[in-house]
Amino acid sequence: MSFLGEGARFIHVLFGSIGLVAFWIPVFARKGAVNHVRFGKIFVWSAYIVLTAAGITLLARVADLFARNIGPTDEPVLFSFMVFLGYLTFVTFVTVRHGMSVLKHKRDPASLRTNLNTVLAFSAILASVGLILYALLLSPPTKMLLLALSPIGLGTGFGNLRYMRSDTPSKRAWMYEHLGAMLGSGIAFHTAFAVFGSTRLFDIGLTGWIAVIPWVAPAAIGIPAIVIWTRHYRLKFGELA
């Protein structure tokens, strides 16, 4: 791998670790308090740096493989991992950006109806479609996992469009949307770490059905958590639909 790719990978690991730690402080800190805001910003900037580094690393890796005449049919598992990482990287970027945009325009959700936001939402949907087509057409060994995780982009894209196009959002709709987006980006962070980071860091070799756990555990835990937390605040503010 090139020097640029190696440097990007180092930055990716460094700020990924910072982001993983910073993520949990706003989760448990009082909402809107100093620590919530401070560490929330650290998480967001760590996420942007990690996602940029991940994109550079993936491009460098793909270029290196193609330069050596290695394609998806030659290394199906490796390429399916890279396709998934590219998908996760882009969808996470859309999620983080939406979560912060919602916070910035909480008094005027309609102002989020920009061409860029619309394109990003539809792009997240298309990313899911692309992942599904890749899994079905090339049928890599990780086919079922790719199909199982493909709804993430669909949910992100359609969810963003729904919020942007809502004419009568509730008083605290921005809060629920921000909460869901940031927890969703946390799921992506932990999925990447569980699948690609923890197994290498701790030299864990998972085989058989156990190998599926790192792929699905963050979403299996995180998605119900988003529902529960959102319901908690809706009940607290008397806005449960």
C-alpha cells in the first residue's frame, strides 16, 4: 500500500479510537450540557476525519489491487469487505451530517430541503441498492451479511427525506431526529470496529456462525436502543404519537 494509504490508515485508527470513546459521553451526559456539547463535537470531528481517512485508504487499496490485476472474482471476500466499508463510510457521513444539520436548523426544518441534502439522501438509498446488486450478482461468501445490512442506507435515506419534507413536525422533532442520527452513526462506528478492528487488535479468529456476531451485534443492540430512547423522550415531553 502507498505511503498515503498507510498514513490515512493510521489516522483512521487514531481518530476512530477517539471517536469511540467520545461517543459515549454525550449519550449519558445531560442533554445540552457542557460535556454533551463538548464531547459531541469531538465525536463529530473524529467521525469526519475517520471517514475521510477511510475513503483514502479504500481508494489506495483498490488501486493497489487493480494495479496487480486482482479483481472481485479473484479475492471475493476481500472485495466484499471493501465494498461494505465504502458503503458504511458513505452512509455514516450522510447520517452524521444530517444529525448536525438538524441541530443547526432545529427552528426551521424546511430549510434542510436543499438540493445537496436531497442528493445525499437519495445517494444513501442508491448505495443500499448498489450493495444489494453487488451481493446478488457476484455472490461473495459474505452475501447474506451484505444483504442483511443493506437496509441501513435505505433507512437513512428515506428517514432523512421524511424529516426534510415534513410540513408539520412536532415541537421537539429536531431532538428525536438528532438523537436517532447520532446514535445511528455510533452504530456504524461500532460495526466497523467490531468487524475490522477488534478481531485484529485482539487477534480474535472467529469462525462459523460466531463470525456473524460482530457484523450484526451493533445494529441489533443499537436500533432497539434508538427506539427506546426516542420513546423515552417522547413520553417525557408528552409527544408520544
